[in-house]
Amino acid sequence: MSTTDVAAFVGAYPYRHLERHDPAWLVTQMDRLEIARAWVGHLPSFAYRDPAPGNAELARLLAPYADRLVPVPTIHSGLPRWEDDVNRAVAVEAPAIRLYPQFHGLAPAGGEMRVAVAAAAALRLAVVLTVRFEDVRQRHPPDTAGEFPAAAVRALVRSDPDVRLLVVHADRAFIEEVHFGLTPDEAARILWDISWLWGPPEDQLALLLDSVGVERFTLGTGMPLRIPDAAFAKLDLLNDVDAVRDAILGGNLEQWRHA
């Protein structure tokens, strides 16, 4: 099973300096960690008034690495003609779209979000929701957007029976708040990345694999905002690493996408 990273980015971050954030660096890190493919977002687009130019830049940056880096465009469903951006995502064979309501001034489970989620579901696109980019203790003072709320995840997955949500950068408390408030069918349409879960000594990842289920988790590194090796270290420290490694590194993602 080939390894896929669902939480990688290219481009500068508005609130702190990143030493490298270009596709060539990303591919170098993937080679080092034996990651076959990555779902890649354009990092600064969450702060753009209109993310469409960022999506065009993402496509341009990733074009030389089309066999490794898969674009996941950003959609602002509060803007006119946002549907055109969704159609362009389909045209470039994106597996998903990214929505950032907390940065775009939208209610996280409001009408604009529900319509965008329904449009993605109709086109068999997953929806990537980012809980946070940085810990609240690290944020720059102008970074005042709140974190994506757990209640909104529950509301969105219930808003359309075909929607599939990939929630990245969620911690243990967030995942438990969402998961244990859903029916089994609703929970099965959400996939979580492991980038914000602690390994030993807290063992958050191991505890969630037992309580929520191995099938609900997939690999996300958070590159270049986070050190990618951390995700693999957490897997290596699991007691039953061989039993779950292949599932988290790619098997769960494929089953979830095609269920």
C-alpha cells in the first residue's frame, strides 16, 4: 500500500517565517520518509480575500510534480461564482476541496458552508476542514480567527448523507467530542489525520485507535508547519504497529474515498 500524506502545504505562512515551503523541498521530505503522494494545499490562500489566484498558483507550482503532489484547492463559498472554483477543482482532478470559514468570515456550519459541502458531495469531492494551523500559545497577535468548532463538524456531516469530511490538525478532545456525538454512519464519513495527536507518554493516538477505531485515521504530517518525522515516530511507538501502519499510511484513505 503506497503512503499518502493528506495534510501538506506549499507557499509562505503569513504569521511566521518558514525556511522552505516550495514543492521541491516537499518532495525531498517525502522521498526521505517514503511518502508516495501528498494532498497539497496552498498555505497562504486561507488569508486571501479571494483564494482563486492562490489555486492557480498551486496548480502552477505542483505541475512539475504531478505524479507525487495532488492539488487540494481552497474555496470561499461566500464569494460570487465560487461554484466556478469547485468546477476547476474537478477539472484538475482534485480529490478534495479546502474550506476555511473561520478565516473567511463565514459561520462554520452556516448556509454558505452547507451549500459548499453539498456541492462537493454531489461531485464526489471530499471536504478538508482545518481545526487550527498553530497552537493558540504560538499565534501572532493579528491571528485572531478562532479554531474550527467541533459542533460544526457534526452539523456538516449531518447536512448531506453523501458528504465526506477529512478533518486535519484536531487533538484528542476535539475528536472525541465529535465522534461520540455521531451515529456510526455519520462517524464513518469522517476521516481524521494524526498530526496533532500525541504519542507516549500520553498515548493519545493509541487510546483513540482503541476507542474510535483504527479505520478512522490517516497520515497527515502538516509539512512545512510541523516536523513530518513526528507522525511516523508516533506510529513506530504503537504496540501493534504492524497491524495498523498500512491502514493509517494509506489503506484507510482509499477505503473511505471509495465507500
